[in-house]
Amino acid sequence: MPATVKHRWNYQPVDAEAVTRLVTALQTSPVLAELLVRAGWADPDEARRFLAPRLAELDDPFRVAGIDRAVARLQKAIAGRESLVILGDYDVDGVSSTAFLVSILRRFGLAPRFIVPLRLEEGYGLSRNAIDRALDAGVPQLFIALDCGTNSCAEVAYLRSRGVDVVIVDHHRSKEAVPEEAILVNPHVHAESASPAWQNLCTVGLVFKLVHALLKAMREANHPEAHAIRLRDYLDLVAMGTVADLVPLLGENRILAKHGLSILEQTTRPGLLALMDVSGIDRTNGLQPVDISFRLGPRINASGRLADAALSVELILSQDRAFCQDAARQLDGFNRERQDIERRITEDAERQVEEHYAADHGIVLYDDNWHPGVVGIVASRVSRKFNRPCIVLGREGELAKGSGRSVFGVNLVEALGDSNELLSNWGGHPMAVGIALDRANVAEFRGRFNAAVAQRLAGCELDRTVDISAWVDLETVDEHLMGELALLHPFGQGNAKPVFAVSGAVFAKRPEVFKDQHFRFQLDDANGRRLFGVAWKMADRLPPAGKPVDLVFEAAWNHFNGRKLLQLELLDWRLAK
């Protein structure tokens, strides 16, 4: 049987003296001070830097292994007006990386061709089919692979045999060999020399480092265009890829994402403005990571999953407003189609688990009729619902291809290592992977993956916990606290949105159910101030009126009809002890 799933609240008190020191040093509230100490920022100077990250704190880009060689190769290409091709992956990180690098190289007088792999016809990443399509228009002198290529030894050898130099900028991890004939920029491959501040950059963050280094080198050479380029103008693209790729929003990721979101709010790119319009984003309320994760990102991803993600690159690069509006509508249409497909596959996948794999520690699901382009999101949903690592596969020719998502405590890269010889291609992160294998091997892989996860969970319990950041009084949940929380933005991986708990709250009247799944509620604090809240998909667990209950919630602004209302978003409740 799989590890037991429990539901519990988890609160670990922090050092009270450290909280007091921060309150005094930063002149902040005890709540914010507790959040900072809990996050590891007990030192006042470090806490100040965390609250106000500065671009000036970015490390020297030449410290990233391989960047010096990549810059030298780009300088040679610029000086010789060489032909080059950029191949970027079809997710938001790959698309934003491609658009960023194409933009910069155009400024230096180059005319890079770019392609994005056609998912169904060419497969994932730096595939031979994608390379051949790129070479159909002519063999370039330089080939740059973005967000893929770390494991592509045979493909790099093929390009080198055609006389093409290769640069790879990627952040994916793997236990396989890396191509020695390419210039490789990947801090996970060169982990011994990597700084914690930038080791977890996604590809667009690494492209930022590469461009930063290139500009420094070209300015030293007194190239006029190098002095004209303002690197911060490209931080909107960096923020999009960084947030969408779920890398930890700490260190340089935090600096780039925080400043990049501000740039994105003010963007003048016609393509991004058109995409925001079809996504229903109102920039006057400010942009949050969720706007990228749930609005912009899915529309960009949908083109790569169902069509050609090159459309998304063209959208970002274009200055033609009519084209951008038409392309944004196309992406919106792809996204609606993707949502419909996803919904059907999720229902089938959950049914498979309940009927056949309910006892498995690690879940592997496959169906001939599932679209490989959307199974990653399905894997996320199934993993969350059953609180277990999950891999979902669809058919692509004779291959089963798909994605995996994990839960806290299970490293997917390590778990997949036990099945390495069964997999024709795989790679990714501890929490998310992409894999491909022969369809005939799915059953054996299912058994091996289940055993690998069981071994890693031996003697453990998979607790479904609510981690409480701070216990508070309702009176402290006000505009001042929301202003302090804004200093912690952006929230995401590695910098979770604070979760608050209140003891002994009483609902004066019964919460109101809406749309059969959710409920709204009202609470009065000790000063008679009324707070409003919502509980998503909790209509089957209505708290009682008139009885003291403990609540766990997040605090957010609700923007509606031009009004801004503080709203409690309920995560759980229990009867007060």
C-alpha cells in the first residue's frame, strides 16, 4: 500500500528575539518580521536586500561557466556577419529566450533564423528532424540551442559534421553524457563552479547573463550599438520565462522577476499588449506572477502543444499591431482547445487511477488517444489530487511520450534513473520531467517507477499539510499588512505566498454557496470591521455559524468593477479547541 495521506496543520514557531530585532531594525510589523525570519532572512542587512532587490547586485556574468566561450563565438559571428540559426524549446522559457536573443542579435546587425520544434512531427528539443528542417533553408555557420540540448550528443555531432559550430544554453538536468563538441552554458552541468545566487536560473535567465556578458565585451570593444542597448528593457521577457518555468524565485531569479514584472506592466510591445488584451489582464492593477502562470503562459504554451510555437516568438518580436492582434486571437483559440482536451484527459486519467492504480506509490498512466502536448498539466492535477508522483503519457508514433510531476520528498530525476535503459529520451527537474519510451515498455516502466518511488518513501508518510506562516488576529489583516506583503512579491517557487491562521473566529451567519462548488463568507473583527472571504471548491465543507472555528487563509486584493477589496481566501478550517 502507498504511504498514508494525512491532513494536518503545521506551524513551527520562530526565534522571538530575531523577530524583535527585525521589528526594531526595519521598523516593520511583527507579522512581516516573523515572515522574514521564517524565510531565513533574520539578519537585518540580508532582510533589507531581500525586500528591496537591486539589479546592481547581479553577479558578474562571466562567472557562469561557458559564457566566456559563448561570448567570444558571438563576437566572431557579429564581426563576420555570419549566418546563424536559433532553436528554442516550445514552452514559455524557450519562446521568451528565443525572442530575447533574436532581438539582441538583430541589434548587432545579424539576421538570425529561428525555429521552434514542431512537437508532434519533430519531438522534443534538439531533435534530428528539427535540425534538418532548420538546415533546409541553408547550412548556417553557427547554431544556438536554447532550453534544450544538454543531452543531445548525437545531434551536436551531426551539426559539427556539417561544419556548424554549436552553442547550447540550457538549465535542464540529466545523468547522461553532455555534448563535448558544443559550447555549453548550463550551471547544473558545471555545478562545482556555480553560485547559489544564479545556479537555478532558467534558460531565459541564462540568456540574460549571456547578453549581459556580450554587452560588456562589446562595450569594451567600443561597439556603438552596445552602448545604445538598455538591458533592462528586456526584463519583461526574462520575467515571463522565469515565472512560467517554476524556478525558485530567490537570488538572481528574484531580482530579475521583481524588476521584470514592473517592466512588463509598462511594456510597449504590441504582441504582449495584444496577448494581455485577449487574456483579460488589466495592467492598472499591477501584474502578479499568476497573470503569467494562468493567463499569458498557457496561451503561449498552447501554440507549442497544438500547433507551432514559432507563432508566439513572432508575436513577441513583431511591431505590426494588426498581425499581433490576429496572432493573439489565434493563441487564445489554441488555449481554449487545449483546455477542452485537458479536461477530457484529466477525467480519464483520474478514472484510471481509481480503477487500476489506487495502491501504487508512483503513478504511470497511458492511453493511445491522449494528446502528448497537454499531459504535463494533467500530470500536475493528478499528482495534486492523489498526492503522489505521477507520469502521464500519450502516443506519438511508436513512442509513449509525456510528462511527470512530483510531490515534496520525491526527486523525479533520481527516480527515473532506475529506469534509464527503458527510456529513449528524458530530462528535467526534481519536480517536473519530460520522458519518452517505446510503447511496448510502458508496463515494465510502470512497475519500475512504482518500486523506485516506494523505495524513496520507505517508512515515510505523505502528509498533505497546510504550512502556516503566522497566527494573527483579524484586526491585523488590513491595508497596512497588505502593503508590507507587497514587499515580499513576487511569490512563487521558493518564496511561497504567506498562509495565515486565525483562532476562534465566529461566523455570524451561514456562508453562502455559489456555483455549487464554492462559498462566500463574512467575518467581523473585534473592532466591528467587516471582512469578506471566499473558499474555492469547499462547498462540501461549510463551517458552522455561531461556533468558534480556526481558519487558515491567504490574504489578497480582489479587483472588481474598479473597486479594490481585501479578501480572505480560505484554505481550511477546523472547530476551535
